[in-house]
Amino acid sequence: MLSTSAPAATSLSLQSAVASPALLAIRDLQVDYMTPQGPVRAVNGVSFDIKPGEVFGLAGESGSGKSTIAHALMRILPPPAVISGGSVLFDGDDVLDMGLEELEQFRWRSVSMVFQSAMNALNPVLTVGDQIKDVLHTHQPWLTKQQANARAAELLDIVGIEKTRLSAYPHQLSGGMRQRVVIAIALALKPQLMIMDEPTTALDVVVQKDILQQIETLKDELGFSILFITHDLSLMVEFSDRIAIMYAGEIVELAAAGELFNNPLHPYTRGLMNSFPALTGPKEVLTGIPGSPPDMRQPPPGCRFHPRCDRTMSHCSLTHTQLREVAPGHLVACHLY
Ligand SMILES: Nc1ncnc2c1ncn2[C@@H]1O[C@H](COP(=O)(O)OP(=O)(O)OP(=O)(O)O)[C@@H](O)[C@H]1O
Ligand SMILES: [Mg+2]
């Protein structure tokens, strides 16, 4: 465990004391990108839990630090990124303390990831079957050829693709099918947590929903948890149990999906909700949020959102905000509450 100065720990320890045990517990995570111009803190004191079987959504504008968190917790952050503080516990194990061998077991077996634009990450010169079997052979070398073939066929079946497609090359499949193959690979080792970073953004809406619905069914059958990252708040509300909203490297609000949708508290969350069409009901004029996220090399003092906030008060530019539990399970980092 690295050194911590837990700003968000008070309310979250309260939260975890009453909630069921966490599969993943992130506390006061800090990640810096060591640029030639100096360190850029991309993740600044982020804390949250994911429970077994839970879909936990992470939302926020581009550059808010979502992927950085995902890569940090899987320990696949490339340089110049450095985890400079906090702790990540997975099923009680200290992920930031794992050695290479332990990490190899942890990645894909415990936690797997469907990357942003992953459907283009398949190897164009290998068949779908060979790519699935590659993962199986690497992590389960004891499987016979027949067993690996059978498991690859089973995995395709799980994501709704006919096993005859085992011999297909990626270019012979539609975008939606390629994405299903990537999900099959992520499920190959029966992980306890699947990270999905914008898993379906490149696909049309109907295919997106179809794939997400299927993942939800699989999750219920197989019992894994999901960290779901997307820009699309309506998809996120539909498919997540709880949602954390990020702004400029910090969580500004965390609540159950329905609660966040019906009762958003942070002015940033309210703005985000207004930037997306409603799931149901009449079409409204979308207002969005004026301005743009801060330059992370020089985030504004006090509340990082105050320059864009429509409810700013005099001390918002002076005092940093902390996540506080304002109703059971509903946390917000805003001086209004
Ligand atoms: N290679 C890098 N070098 C320097 N800074 C970086 C680098 N990659 C990311 N950052 C910084 O980290 C911040 C968070 O980036 P990250 O990719 O985690 O955001 P994100 O929320 O996933 O965005 P998106 O929605 O566009 O995927 C960025 O605003 C940027 O300041
Ligand atoms: Mg990202």
C-alpha cells in the first residue's frame, strides 16, 4: 500500500461499514503523468467500492480520468503515468503491491478489460478461434486441443455468435460481432471483474443496447462485477447499479443509478444530465454545460468545477470540496450540501 492522505475516506468508510463487502476497494487513488513540463495529476484522491455482481458506472467528460483509473487498477498504466498514492484492494489483495507473477494471474483471471475501441484490436491475420484459444493456451496451458476448441466454441456461443464463425477472420465479421468476440476473450478466464471502457461507442445504438443487455444476462448467470465506463449517461443509467461522476480527476457525485438520475445534486451532474436526451418522456432542449474542463496542469483552486458552475458561492474558489454522504448511499462533493 502506498502512502495516503485520505480526503474521501471518512464518508466512504461509513459507506463500506454498512454495505456488503467489496470485491474492489479503491482508496484515495492518485495518478500523475510525468510530462516534461512537470507532473499532471490526472486522478486526485479517488475512492470507491465495487461489490460482487455489481455494475459500477464511471462517467464524466473526456479527460476526466476514467481510463486512467481503469488502467491503474489493472496495473497496465504505461509511462509516463505513475500511481503516486492510495490503495487498490481486490478481494482483499493489495493490487499495488503485487509482483510480476502475481499480476499475471490477476490480469484476465481476476480482472479483464474490454478496451476503448477494442473491436479494432483483434489481430487481422488470425482467425477468431485462434485468438480465443491463444488466451486459453497462455493462461491454461494444461488444456488439450479438443478442450480449448470446445471452450472457444462455448465462449462464442455465450456472446451469441455461431461456433461456425471460429474459422472466420475479423474482417469477415460486422463491428458488433467483432466486439462480441472481444467480450468473449475477456470472459475466457471467468474473471470476477470485467472493465468495459466505452465498449460499444463505435457501434450503432441498437447493437450497443443488444450487446449490453446480453452482458447483463451473462453477468447475472456468471456472477461477475462490471466497471462500466461511458460518455453516454442514458446507457449508463440503464445498465449500472451505482454511478460515480468524475470531473477533472475527482469523483464529484456517487449514488445508485436511479437516485442519480432522479435526484442529481452536483451542478456538474445536473449539467451532464441536461446534455443527454431523456430515456423516456418528451424531448427537451438540451442545455449542456458552458465552458470546458480545466487544463489539468493547472486545475482551478477550491472546487475544480467552480469556473463553470451556475451556483458558485464566494468560498467555492477557495476551499476544496470533499465527497460527503448527504443521504444513505448518496455522496456529493459540493459546498451547497
Ligand atoms: N500520456 C499522457 N501524458 C500526459 N497526460 C496524460 C496522458 N494521458 C492522459 N493524460 C492526462 O490524464 C487526463 C485523464 O485522461 P484519461 O484518458 O484517463 O481520461 P478519460 O476520462 O478516459 O477520457 P476519454 O473520455 O476521452 O476517454 C487527461 O486529461 C490528461 O490530462
Ligand atoms: Mg478514456
